[in-house]
Amino acid sequence: MNFPPKVSISIPTYNHEKYIGQAIDSVLSQVTDFAYKLYVGEDCSLDRTREICIEYKKNNPDKIELLLNDKNDFNLNSRKIHNACFSSGSDYIAMLDGDDYWADPGKLQRQVDYLDANSDCAISFHNVWAIYDDGEKEEYCTESQKEKSYLADILKGNFIPSCSVLFRNGLFEKLPDWFFSVTDRDRILHCLNAEHGYIKYFPEIMAAYRIHGNGVWQKKVPMAQHTETIKGYEILNKHLGYRFDKIIKKEISNRYSSIAVEYYREGKIKHARSTMTKSFRENPMRIVGLLISWAQLKFVLMLLFPQIYKFLRRQARKSTGS
């Protein structure tokens, strides 16, 4: 392929021996009227993933660009794949992790046709199957998912399965220097793209997203997930010039509240109290939500105002005669 592909496809993979063949096959089976190219980043796996990728490259030299790491380095692998796709000259970029797969041979064509016809659309995505280790599956997106969403929506939480997304290349000159310092990169990338257009949703299921304990994000304990999400929000808030400060601080407040719960479960009451205080500092209006949720109000009183909580319990017991 001596000319830029219409679509470049990012496939990071590590220890995906059981899945990578299906992932690559699902891309090669796409029926399109345009050229596309796969950029497979193999991150020095401990199983046969690299061997499988090399074989696919050998059989599809024009469609696959294989990026091999000399050592396992998630950040380096991510940087190499992103740089390859962004500098490929393609009009669009699609994403697919090595343990997921596309389930509709017309997926890519449909998304490209829509973006070609709607220049004010920056991102398109679709519903997918969420498949668990035990074989159970469910639809990833809910019935309430809007057909069109905007930056303010994606800031409230990532509703885009990474294996479903196709976005315009070249919406911004380059990824910010801080991009690779955050872990929750998919959501951050969607936010950067959504600065330049709306997000289109197709309700049809056209891919499968595997949820298992070996996923990069799933391997992190909840407290680490929340902490890294907060870091990403703080950096993103500054990048956006604090134009969405109210939305972002509300989300940060929610994450601090979740961390406080984790500390409380571990018996680290002092840490739980200080973290819950941070939650209220980020979003003082959180108190309104407590007034309509006794469970949350009870937890906050018990944590931050134990004397008031004990007093209320004594009064409640007296009123019931217990």
C-alpha cells in the first residue's frame, strides 16, 4: 500500500494468544470500498501472541504494520501505536484491543459513510456485546443512550466502548504532551476529539468487548482506578480552560467519595474522613444529594460528624422505644 489508507486501525496486544487471531480476522473480513491498514502493537508478550502476529503480517504484508517492542512497556506501546495511526495520513482512526473483535463485516463502511456525509461529526460509535469470563454477555450501551452526544456528555463518564469507535484524524495538530501521563487515555482521547464535533451513536451491535481480570484497566483495584481518573480530570480541566469546571468537579467529587468508601472498608477511618472532605470541597452542592439519600447521609454523618450521628441514633431508639 503506497498511498495513505482511508482508515488506520489501532490494535494494541499483550498476552492475547487466545484472542488476537479473532481480532485481526474480524478486521480483515471488513467489506469496504476503501483501503485500510492495521497497526498492531505487540508488547513483548509471554505467550504466542507475537508469533501469531508475525504470521498474520507475513500473510497480509500490505494491510498490516507490525510494531514490536523489545520489552514490555504499556506506555511505549501506546505511544508507538498512536503515533503510527495519527501520522499515517488516514482520514479516520478506529480502535480495537487485541482481546476484542468486530462482529459485523459492514461496520467500518457504515461508520465511514456517515462521517463522510456529516462533516460536523467528530466521532462515531455503536453498541457492542460485553462478554464476561463465564460466557455470559449483555449489551454494553443502555436504551437511554442518545443518538447525538457532545463534549459535556462524555465528560460525565465514558459511554463509548473502545472497540466501537471511529474518529476523524487531524482534528488537532498533535496529542498533548501530558496525554501519555494518564492511564484513562480512551476517555481523554474522546474528549479531545469531541472538542471539534458531535458524537454519533449507532444502536446496532457490531463488536464484542471482553471483560476479564487480565485487562489493563480491570487489573487495577477500584481505588487506583478512581485516583487515576481524578488525575485525568484535573489535567483535562486545565486543558479545556476550565470551561466545564462545574461538570468536572462534580465527577471528581464522586470519585473522592468512592475512594472514601474504599478507605472505610479497609478500616482507614482517618483517610476516609479526609477524602470525603475533599469530595465536598470539589462539589459543595453534594449536600443536596445527601438529603434525598438516607444511606449516603448516614455514611457521611458517621464519618465526618460521629457525635451528631450517635445523637440521632439515640433519638431514633427513644422514639421507637427500643
